[in-house]
Amino acid sequence: VQLVESGGGLVQPGGSLRLSCAASGFTFGSYAMSWVRQAPGKGLEWVSAIGASGGITDTVNSRFTISRDNAKNTLYLQLNNLKPEDTAVYYCAKGGSNWVHDASDYWGKGTLVTVSS
């Protein structure tokens, strides 16, 4: 299993970013996926999850939208109206099954999002 995040960077408050996670080594369309983040000096925080088919999603924040393209084996996270407190390393994670809230069993190495003026 390999999960490679991209799309992070420096953005001003109020800006937007779209994170991507390229998945390989497993049948992507058969598993739920999620995003978690870790702010500097803090623990992991769950951000959003999506079921295997993409029909069920859940998110901690309405400014964030999770989606997936099973044909491209890619997971996305659209971040809008970003705030300084959104600064964190964002990780994508593979679920243990197709259930949107199953525990994750693999994580990527993360992509850093910095929100600052």
C-alpha cells in the first residue's frame, strides 16, 4: 500500500487549496478513505472520510469537502476559507473496509498546509 499526498503549501487566510492523495497497491475503489491532520505541537485530528463508492461522506468542518475518483485511484480534499488554525500536516489514510467510519490501517507521509499572511 502506498499513499502519496500532494497539494499543500503556503496560503493566505481566506484562501483555498486542493489536496490530492495518489493511492496504489490495493483496490482503491473497495475501501473507505479519510483525511486526518496534525497541527504543530498537537495530536492527530480526524478531518473527513468518504465511503468506498463516494456516496457517503463525513466531515468535521463545512469548509472542507472530501471527494474521490476511483478511476484515477485518487482522493481529494478541498479546503476553502482557510484560517491560521488550519495550519497542519494533512495525511490521507486507507480504511480497513468500505465502511466510511472504519479504522484506518495505512497512512501517507503527509503534506504541509501553512495558512499565514
